Amino acid sequence: THTEQHKGEAKQTPRGHCGAFHPNDKVAYVVDLGLDKVLVFDLNRDTGAAAQKEPIALPAGTGPRHIHVTPAGDWAFVNGELN
């Protein structure tokens, strides 16, 4: 089990809402409504470690709420709650 606390800038409150795994089981995605970002983590299944990669920034005010990764792993769809 791995726990990760999201960190925000001055006026942002991190609020992770939904996560999805890439079909290769080596990457996890977490949408964060408060940060307007998709956080990306490299997973090490042997150790249980998760290393955060560069997040994917979404337009300000998007409020990402859900994410779906296609079975082939070539697309991900993000649903914004606020726009």
C-alpha cells in the first residue's frame, strides 16, 4: 500500500477524486480537482513504490473529476466538473 499526499500552491486545495491504471500496470493516473491536474505516477510492483512524474496541467477551473484510460492505453479521457 502506498499513500501520496498531493501538494498545492498558495490558493489551491488538493482534492484527488479518481484514479486509473494504465493497462501495462506500470503507470497510475490521479485527477486532482483542486489542482486542475492529472498526476502521473510510475509504479514499481515489486517494491510498492510510486514515483511522481511531471503532472499534466489542465486549463484553470476545469475541476477534473473522473478519468478513463482506454483498454489499449493510447487515450485517456478526463471529465471536468466545473466546466
